[in-house]
Amino acid sequence: MTKKFLLMSQQDDLVQQLQAICKKEHWTYELVTTPTGLVVALEKNQISGIWWDMTEVSLDTTIATMTLIRSQVQGPITVFTPRLTERIQRKLYRAHVDDIIAFPLLPSVFRPLIQQRLWTYHYPQMHSLADNTTKNDTVITTGSWEINQETYTVTKNDKTIALTPKEFQLLSYLVDHKGQVLNRDQLVNGVWGYDILDTSRIVDIHISHLRDKLEDDSQHPTHLLTVRGFGYKFV
């Protein structure tokens, strides 16, 4: 399977270097130029890792974005920085960044580093899949929906529905609290695991995406219900 990365940068030289590396390794990438653009692109793509250029972005913005996306990225996050201090290292590693690379970028070092990181993330997944072959899947069936919490898959009328990691986590959390009315703060804490700005918007957007993908009529849902003035519930 081709590895795809999200690259956030405004530096032409860096983009060209990474483009050349991708060509040699048969990787692909999507370029975004802002932190917001990366967050939006992450919701639309299954990616193998993140490449983040701090040249035009502050440390605080970098930390905030890493905190927001870390649980969504099942692969290495690499940060490029024009200067590297102990403080920058400490803060980035606390945000669970995998690697910090100070310019200039050395392709001969960067390529094996990413190859190793990809292997590190992939190796336990292979063994986890092997271990699961002897276990019973946790499958929840509701109408025409089948939600498999072991394999992280959802089907509707026996057709696989592609969900982003966060969409699946939100659906799974609602299913685990079937019949309970959950407000937006509860959903954010349960799914994202921390406080974020604009709580209402991020929950509403994800609920809307789930309805579009799963409900027969997204305007008149039968499972993902709004409880006006309170929040949402799964029935």
C-alpha cells in the first residue's frame, strides 16, 4: 500500500526536497500551507504520517495543533524547525511528536528515519491482527448497521462505510452509551480526551458527517438523534 503523508509548509526548498524523497520511495504527499488546512485535510484522508514545518508557525500553534491531531494520526509526526533549543524539544516531545529535525534537511538521514518510524508503527499492528484471529469480534448490529469495534469497521446493508478515525471513535462512544443523552462537552472529553475551542462546531460537524454516511435520510435520522437543548444520543 502506498504511503501518503500530509506536509504543512510554505517553504519551496523543503517541499522540493521532500518531493524528491517521495519519488524515490514511491510515497505520495498532500501539501497544505496552514495549520487549519492540515486539520481539515486530516479529516478527509487516511494518512501514514505528518510532516510539519515550523518556519512560519509559532511553537504555541504547533503544540496546540499537535495536541488536537495526535490521537487521529496512527503514524509518525515529524517536525522541521529552523532552530532547535532544549525548550522546543521538551515541549514538542510532551505533545508526542516523534521526531524533530533542525535544518538543513539531510535526505540520506531522513529517508531511513521515516522508514524506521513507519515500521515501528506497522509492526505492532501486524501482531495485533494476528492475535485477534483467535478472539471473538465485538459486533453491534442496529438495523442495517453493523459496527465492529475490534476491526474498526462499519457496514450498512453489508456495504463497508468509510469513516475517518474520529468519526468511528465518536460513533463507537455513542454506541457504548446507547440511549443516554450526551452533551457536547461530554462527547469532546470522551472522544478527543481534552478541552478544545469551538466545542459545539467540531461535534456538530462530525455528527453531520456520520448522518450523511449512515442514515437513510440525514435530515430525519433514526439512530443519531439530536436532543434539542441537551446534546445527542444513539438509539
